[in-house]
Amino acid sequence: MRGAGFFRYCASMKRILIIEDDKDIVELVRYNLEREGFHVTTAGDGVTGLAQIKKFPPDLLVLDLMLPRLPGLEVFKEIRRDQQLNKLPVLMLTARGEEADRVLGLELGADDYVTKPFSPRELAARVKALLRRMEPPEDTEKPIEVGELFIDPSAYRLTRAGTQIPLSTLEFRLLYFLASRPNKVFSRGQLLDAVWGTERFVTPRSVDVYIRRLREKIEADPEEPVYLKTVRGAGYIFETDAD
């Protein structure tokens, strides 16, 4: 009989959901992730996978883009629209010919991607790196209030004029990093190192995408930002001087 220690261990395991219709890929990925100590569940189509996410939200989702019944991008859009799920880290699986879908996924806020065919060890490394990036901030990080914005790192919560603004985990981390270092310019490379970490697999373009998404959420006019400004040839700055 398994003792209480076993069940405490299982409760602490990170839960990974794989939505993929290729059974061989599913078993290969499941085997390698379980070897790394993850609890893995699977779904073979988009409708079933989305239902599982809503019923038992995982710690991380591995999502194929080409799925029966409901395409992966539609699953992803539904997740990002749901205020209870929009912080869920998503690693996309794409075929080499699906570059346009991959770019669209990153623009919508996907956290990382792996191109088929891939090494199972590489995918496991990506999963671990992504989960590390999602760890909550240190207790020493303090809330920030600027104008109508209130940024609370303890809850990963942003409010504007008292209304909560849904952000993904990486969106929040990028905003908090810049807002906690106001009026200082950071290059795309510096932001990638600070927010995505040295084990990143995204490009500098990802910073531009996330900045644009943040402007749409926090600025009254994203085309004329008050806070998140571009310094041409240098990078980005969170400006408070005008406040």
C-alpha cells in the first residue's frame, strides 16, 4: 500500500496536459515528462482538451496546433479569453510548414514553441525552463501604484482605475520588471534575459509583441502611450515622469 508520503509527493508534482492527436508523439512525450517527475494527462482533440483544462487546470499545457474537432489556435484563444485560465503557460507544438500559425500563436501570447520533429529531451528541458519562469516573485517585491495603475506582484494582478485587467504570467512579469525600474531604458536583449531567462527559446520579436499587447491593456491610446514608450534604437522604458 502506498503511504501518505507518496500522496503528498503526487500532490506537489507539476501537472502537464498534452493535447495532441498523434498517439506515438503523445506516448513519447508522456514517457519523457513522467521520467522528469511530472504528472501527465492527455487529450486527443481540441474539444476534449479544452474541457479538461476547464475542469482540472494543469500547471502547463503542451498544445498541438493541428487538432481534430477544434484547432489548437482556437483552444489557445479560448484559454487567453478566460480570466481564470489566461495565466496558464502554453508550449505549442508546430510542424515546420506552420510558421504563420506559430507566429500568430506567439502574437496571441503563447509562451514558447517546439517545431516537429523534436527531441523529447529538448521538449522536457523547455517545459522545465518555462515552469521556472512562472515561479512567483520574491516576497520582497512590492506593489506599484502609478496613476490609475496598481500592480500587485503577490497576486500577479493588475488593476486600472479599480478594474482588474487580465494578464498572462509573462505579460505581468514584463510589466512589473519595467514598472519597478521606472524611467530606465532596457534593450530587447536585456528584457529577454530578465523576463524570459537565459534558457529562452523566443526571439527579440517576442518583446515587441508583448509590449504591444501590454499597451493595448494599460494605455488609454496604445498608439500614443503614456507609460510604455519606445526609445528608438535603444529599447523600451516605463515612464512615470509625466504622471
